[in-house]
Amino acid sequence: MHTYMLFIFAFVCSFSLTTSLILSPCAKWNTTGIVIAGTGERGNKSDQLTDPRSIFFLKQTQTLYVADAGNNRIQKFSIDSPSKIGVTVISNVQYVTDIYVDYENNKPAIYLSLGGEQRVRKWIEGESDSVPVGGPCPFCEGVWVDKEKNVYMSSASRHCVYKWSPETNIPIVVAGKEDYSGSSSNNLNSPEGVYVDNIRNAIYVADYANNRVQKWFIGASNGTTIAGLSSGEAGSDKESLKRPTSVWVDDETQVIYIADSQNQRIQRWLYNSSIGETIAGGLGTGDKLTQFDQPDDIAFDNDGNLYVCDRINERVMMFSIIDNQSCFPSSTNRLNSLSFIIFITTVFTFFYP
């Protein structure tokens, strides 16, 4: 019996330690950020960035990857290290616009959308050679990979999002109309960041020139505006966006987070809400620790801290989570209490029927 109890205890502990924090829709972050990459000045030293375009946090290794576009390289930063020194994992890449890092066979697999090559390439970290993914992607601005290893890439000049399957090796249009821009529900205009919800088979697109975020279900011919104005009009109030570049979605709550680049802020939109709220920035253009100059991308770590790629300021900022109280008294921060109780009950029932 003691052996079973030790097994259960060890399993539960390891389970809880490897899960990421479940963000409450009412979570709050410190509005003053910390510079964790870059010095604020352009340069190519190991602690500097030039025109950073995208970031990705790989939760399996607690590592932040930065697309250092102006230096044609990918930098890696360990969050556990107090040093701001980056390690170059890929060099000589032609102007990276977006990055996605998968975890394949215990190694990071790095997907890059390359503005210079106008396509997506995949690197396995530690290997010198890359492989092309999908077909041509003119003015490729966004890349995402789903659980089946399908690759999604947004073409700003062709106003659509492609999905490429490794099984068929054929890219198909899954959002927007190829070579047709517009603000109607079946169009996109210079799309940038993409996010794929594996649970609901939905694609979220930062519809840059339409100043909105569109949600497309796989196979649908039309999208739905879930942030910003469906008309495509820009604005700076709670209902509006201005040149959104990146979108990140909490699969648990369907809350979306947006890099609202020309409003110099990060917005959170609750599920089915018609207005957003500012969780970082929004205090004008500047280089203070409370300001941005064209925030281009966002990411979250295992503890719920927010990372922002502050492009023109040549840096990446981290905003610490300070409150993750749930919106409802019955829920918890890391695991839903009811689900956890069911899990424990199931385990005990299995060993002690």
C-alpha cells in the first residue's frame, strides 16, 4: 500500500510541476516591464538586438527564442539565467518575420517565415541544414504549427493564410481569398500573425491592414471578427485596434491577447466581448519601462509572465504576473479543482477498487 501511495504522490507532484499556469481571464500583470533581451540600442553583440520581429517561449526548456531580423539570426535566451546574453542558434537567415518552435524527438524544431526568401523553413536545433516547408509565401509574415505538424503561413501580399500538410505536400488557402484584399468577412488585408486552436480547429489571424482579428474555422469560407471593428476602421478606443501584428489565444478560456502595434499596447479580449482592455503599454510611444515603440509579438511562460517584442526599442520586455485570482470563487489557478478531484478519485479507485 505504501508503494502505491508513494507512486501516486510522485505522479501527482510531477504532473503539477510540468503543467503551465492556467491564466485567469481576470489576471493582472505589473505594468512596469523588465528588459530581458537587448540593450535598447541597435547592435550585433550577444546582448544586443536589431529590429527584433518575433518571439517564442518554448515551455519544455524554459527558453525564449528571438527572431533578430536585422542581424539575420535567431537568438536563444535562458529565462533561468540572470544574464541577458543570447546564444545564436541559427545565423545567415534572410530577414525573419516570425518564429514558431516545436518540440520533436526531444529537440527544438524551429520554423521561420523568411521575408528574404519569401517562404518558410524548418531547422532542427543543432543541425546546420534546413528544409523548405510548403510553397512560395510572398511577403510571408506569420507561421504556426498544429498538433498534426501542419504548417500555417500568412502571405501579406497575397492576402491569405496557407495551410501546408506534410502528408500531401500541397498548400491550400484556409483564410482569406488569394490575391484579393478587402474588409468583408471572406477577405483579409495584409495578414500577419496567426494562431491555431487545436481544440476547436480554428485559425486566428491578425488582419493587419483591416485593424482587426479574424477567426476562421477550418473549411469555412468566411471569418468572424472577434477583436476590433468588422468594418476595418482603425481606432484607439476599447472597441478598436490599429495595425495588430500578433495574436495569442488561451485555449482553455478562449481569451485572446493582441499586440496592437500602432496603439503601443497589448490588449486582452474576453470571449465574446465587444471591447478589449489594456494589460501593458497604452501610454504613448516611448522607451520607458511602461511604454513600447511598435510592440510586434507576444508570448507567455509557464508561470504566466508576459513577454513583448518591443521592435523599434530593440528589446524584449517581461511583465510579471502579479494576480491570477479567478473570476469565480470556485475555480483555481493551476488546475481546475473539480478536474483534479476527479483525477485523484480515479487513481485511488484504480489501485483500491
